[in-house]
Amino acid sequence: MTAFRTEHDLLGARDLPADALYGIATARALENFPLAGRPVHPALVRAYGAVKLACCRVNRALGAFDGRPGRAGPAAAEALEAACAELRAGELTEHVRVDALQGGAGTSLNMNVNEVLANRGLQRLGRPPGDYAVLSPYDANLHQSTNDTFPTALRVAAIMLLRGLERAVVALQEAFQAQEKRFAHIVKVGRTQLQDAVLTTLGREMSAYAEALSRDRWRIYKCEERLRVVNLGGTAIGTGLGAPREFIFRVVDELRAITGFGLARAENLVEATQNNDVFVEVSGILKAHATNLLKICTDLRLLSSGPDAGFGELRLPPQQAGSSIMPGKVNPVIPEAVSQCAILVMAHDQAVAQACAAGNLELNAFLPLVADCLLGSLSLLTRACEVLRERCVVGLEADAERCRRHVEGSTACATALVPVLGYERAQAVAVAARDSGRTVRAVVLERGLMTAAEFDAAISAEAVLRLGSPPADGGTGEIGAG
């Protein structure tokens, strides 16, 4: 038979498995919030461990646990600190079981953490879980509140994940830069409004994706500056009620030392507890990155479409059979999957904005939703960048011959002839080619407007990549030249 222990709170009693590290507050939360069907993000749990470790160390340094023989004395405080370190290292994550979406502004998560830390500390002391006369969840919460620990842990978790996302974005950017070099010589038709427009190179298209990702990387890097100001020490509403002044002054310094992040205590703790617009700002940056990913993936799908009856200018690495009914079909599954991640991040951004706007007076009760969406977006985008790079971008291949046929068969190459033929003659060539079903090259050579070498030079990669048209007199075109 399973052994149980009984715990009590102001609403009554609950029987819990005797060896469970969670307690009655967690049990009630599990009953009340069967909503998302998943626990809080693991990064938030680890960040909570860092926050609790900072608080425990400062409390020990201030002697808050001294002179209490048999109850949360120095030995118990040492065991509690060790438990905090384990939580920070991810060793106790499975015991933090509350649902990602919960009422109470995150109190259920805070209490779940407090219970796990207290009971793990009791185990380290050789005591059974639930022996709260020796070490209780409220000892783990000493001089703290959900209202300062939860948003601080959320900021720490976000910084942790932002650094991982930045690395993934840089790697994806570098993958496109490598393809830019590989495809620099391949001239192709550039399209506007999905219609043939002017000539470009496949390498130039890759460079545009790399540059967009470079902007994303810089924005993501700057997000840490937005998140580094925390309200730890403010307790319930930012007034520091119940916390010693010295604790308030020292706890953020300790958290900075533990995390290595450039954290700072908010100058106005009341304001920092009330308002959460910084999460909206960071979420907007993530949405901007998602926008670029969606655009890139849409382009990859278009450029690889067909492959026989579409553009077919790019070949994506085949990853799996594409159809249960159409033999030989291979779908662009990686760009499709990443596109869905990007769309979900955009939806998360809307939820973050609404949740942050819905706060009332001294507190926002909806930070659990903000945490779920913001940290979820960070993880989604990191994995999306990694998958797109590893399983798609590094394996891109160009169909150079198809690009060449598109160029020669498209009236788009007539635009490249304007500097030589002038607009009207180039337009006449384009119309003649379209009406006769011949290539622009054939019409130009037939009419003796250019030699084959001159035509090839006009549509070469060097000519296509040249910034603007060369001056008619053959000079440099620079002001003051000559």
C-alpha cells in the first residue's frame, strides 16, 4: 500500500504521497488548474532556483536562520541552500508540476517551488518530507513574495533563452552567407508581385536573408538590456513590506553574481511591480524575427516549387516522402514547419500584449500567461532556426541551368539591355520576343542590336551585381572624377 502524509492549510487537509516533494498548495493547484495540460517552462523553474538561491544566501548572511534550534537553524538553512542549487541546475524540475496557466499571479508556482525546496532540504537533513516544524515552505519564501520572485525569475529565464536564440540566429545567418558565396555567379530572374521584373543573382537573394537575420540578431542581443532591471526585494507591491532593508539592498547583487547577468534593482520597485510593458517590447522583437523567418521560408518554398512545373531554381534537401497517394512527391516540410512556428510566435505576441495590458493597480495577475507565451516563443524560435539551418539551408542546391533558361526565356532580361539599347528599343525587343515565343537573346542577335558577347556581358553576374548603370562616357561616375 502507498504511504501518505497529511498536510493542512486554511481550507482544510489533503493526503499526499509520503515521499512527494510537493505539498498541499501544489495539490490544490493541480486540482484547480487542469488547463494547458503542461507544466511551466523548464527555464522558468531553473531561473526560480537561481532567485531562491540568492534569497537564501542573503538570508543566511544576515543571520535570519540563526538562533532557531530545531527549526530552520543553520543546518537547515544549509540544506535549503543546497536544494536551491539543485533546482537551479535542473535536478528538481520534475517535481514542479503546476500547470503553465494558473490563477493567483503565479502564487501556485512559487508555492510549488517553496514546497519542493523545503522537502528536498528535509531529505538532505535525513528528515521526512512534510516535517515542516524543522524546515517549511515559508522558510524558502522568507522575505519574498510571488510578486517579486515570479517576474524576476521570468526575466532571468528569458535572458537565458535569449542567449541561446542569439546563437541560433547567428548560425543561420552564417549558413545563408555561405550560400551567398556559393551562388554568387548564378544569374536569375528577380520577381516583383510574383511577376518577372529584373535580373539578379541567387547569391544576392541569399545575402538579403542573411542581412535580415543580422538585424534580428542585433535586436535580440539588445533585449537583455530591457530585461536586466528586476523588482526582487519589493515583495508584495514594491514597498519591500516584510523584508529587511539590507536584504533588499543585497539580494539583487547576489542574484547577479549567481547568474552572471547584468541585473540591477529597479529604482522604483512599485512601478516595476505594476507594469510589464518590457515583456511586450521583447515579444515584439521576437515577432519581428518570426516575420523574417516566415518570409524566408515562403521564398524557399516558392523558389523550390515544382520542381518540374514551378520555379525550380532551388533544390531543398529531401527529408521525407511527401504523399501517400502521389509517387515521387517530396514536400518542403522544413520551411513549412518553421513557418508554423513563426505564425504561432506572432499569436503569442498578441497574447503577451493583452495579458500585460490587463494588469490592475499594483499587480498584474496574468504573468503566468506572459511567461508561457514569451518563453515558449523563445524556445520555438531557437529550435526553428536550428532545424531550418541543419535540415534545409546548409543543403540548398541551385539548378543553374534552369535559372539560365528562365533568364533567356524571360522578358526580364530586356531591362538589363536598357543601358545599351535604350528603353524604347529594349521594350520593342521584349514585345517581339513575347509575341513570337522566342528568347530576348534570339531577337537581339537577329536584329543585330548586340553581339553575342555583348549580350552575355550585359546579363552576366558582374553586370547584374553592379550598383547602378555605368556612365555613358566610360568614366567612374564619381563626382569630381577626372
